Amino acid sequence: MTTTSTKLQKDIEFCIDELDLTNEQIGELLRACENLSDISCEYFCEEFVVDDNTETDIHDPEYLHINEVNRIYYNNT
């Protein structure tokens, strides 16, 4: 098997086993990854897709709180 077909096989396995995608969804994801310098589907999903079904908070409400940003901005001008 060539490297390209091995990569494609791994991408399709990931799409089916981990993401439970339909054939149409798999095709869309493969085309999107190909357009992004031929990255793997797993890499794309881990780095760029946010899953809201996690137990931990994604956003820290105190990180860059708007009141703090305004205080810093308006006191330093």
C-alpha cells in the first residue's frame, strides 16, 4: 500500500470509528483536510473542532474579563 492510500485509510477509519460520520460527511471532511495542505482528519478535529460535550469548561470567565480589559485600557491612555 502506498503512503497516500495508507493515510486515506487511516482518515476514513477515524471518520467512521471515532466520529461516526456518514459517507457524505466523510467526503466533506476529506476535501476540507486536503484543501488545508493535506492534513489528517484526526489532526484537523483535535486542533480546530470544539466539542461542547466536555465536562471541563472551555472558557475561563475570569480570563480577559471585559471589566479588567477596560480598566487597563482606560487607565493606561
